[in-house]
Amino acid sequence: MAIAIKNIPVLNKTSAKAFVQQADNASKKKTVVNFSSQVKSAKNILEKAKLK
């Protein structure tokens, strides 16, 4: 017995415009993550383990 293939949802008119606008807004909200404290912790762990 064959399994029916489901249709892929397609955005039309207003929903497509809203999606594009939300994607543009999300791409403008880029942030920078500061990992300096995690790097410092990792260096301490490696020094204690004598791996570095």
C-alpha cells in the first residue's frame, strides 16, 4: 500500500511579505557574544591537566 505524499506548505502574498519582513528584522539584530571568560576557564583547566 502506498503512502500519500504530503504537500509542502507555500507562503502566499501577505504571509510571504510578513515572513520576509520578520527575517530581515531578525538579521538586523546581530549580536556579538563575548567568550573571554569561557576561554579563561578552559585555559585554567588545560593548565591543571598539564595539556597545554
